[in-house]
Amino acid sequence: MNRKALHKISYGLYVISSKKGEQFNGQIANAVFQTTSEPPTVAICINKQNLTHEFIQESKVFSVSILSKETPMKFIGNFGFKSGRDFNKFDGINYKIGLTGTPIVLENTIGYIECEVMNSLEIGTHTIFVCEVIDAEIISDDEPMTYKYYQDIKGRKSPKTAPTYIAEDIQKEVGKMQKYKCSVCGYVYDPEYGDPDSGIKPNTPFEELPDTWVCPICGAEKSKFEKMV
């Protein structure tokens, strides 16, 4: 079976936010889809290991912030490759409190949906939450980020708790310039693309990156990167 066929399924990229008492947490997700139009309902798929999963199970509410195509990698790294158990992901983030009391991320967001859980289904490592749409707003007409764009241009790496993560899916070196992988979060620096969000132009070899450059996903130092073979 060629599991890479699953990569052909189309996805978006979103921040799922929820609450537990007075605490807030959020994470990056790609498995969000509409299930009915009348009444409007959506479903999301969240890994059971994630703190956001715990928050949704307790509060039964969450929000979906639809990310812009121009969302910087550091923002994605904040919600996608770090744990809310270690720090407050909403510190310094532009957000508001929705009708259900759940946080709604407004930064790099073109629209949002606020939801209340109607039902859930456990699928191995993940839970599918089916939800009623309580509120929804459009913030801008900018183009949304697709998961393919994120993989090909922005990040090229899935968190290990993502539904689309495949452990053996290791990217190989392509072209003349060597790729390097972050040993902390798995981000791959590809010289072909550079790191535009950090001012690194395309076709910049890893060896020519300034010593002050850090991983755009997790903030690890340049010394934490390993040459891919």
C-alpha cells in the first residue's frame, strides 16, 4: 500500500482554540470540514495527546481560525510545534473571546467559525468532534493557506500528532544544494526556498546562513540542524 496517496487529499490550515476554566490553548490542524449546511455543522479531527483535545472534551466548545496564505512560519510554529503545557500560546497574540467564551485567534486569520460540540467519535489516536456552528465571520478576502502550500513552500513538515503524519515520510535531498533538518522539531531548511519570513533569500546555502539564524518553527539554534542524507 502506498500511503503517500493520502497526500493527494486536499486540506486547509487552521488554528483550533478552546478553553478549560480560565485557561486557553490552541493548535494547528488541517482536518476541518463542513458536514451539513442546514443547520450548519462542521467536524474536526484532533489527536488525543494534544492539550487542545483535553480542553475541547471538557468545555465542548472551540473556534476555528482560517489562516491566510501569508501566515509566517513562526506563527505556525507557535501553535503547531510547541506545547501549551509548557507556555501560554496566546501571549502576545491578537485574539478575542467569542460567544461561547472560547478564544478566537484573529492574527493572520481571514475568517473564523465558533462551534459547540454535538457528538464525537474516537478513531484510534484521534477524536472526531462534530459540532454546531454558533457564530462565523469573514475578516478579509485574502487567499487561505492550503496544506499543500504549507508543505511545499512554507514548512514541508507535519507535527507527529497530525492525522497526515507518516513516520517513514522523510524528505530526501533534491538538487545541488544540501538540505538540513532541525533535530528538535523536524523542520527542513531547503536552500531552494530559503526562509523569506526571516529575510533569507531563495538559493541561500545553509552554510551561508548567519549564526544568529534560528529554526522558523521552534526557534532552535543553527547548530541543532543536521545534514540530510
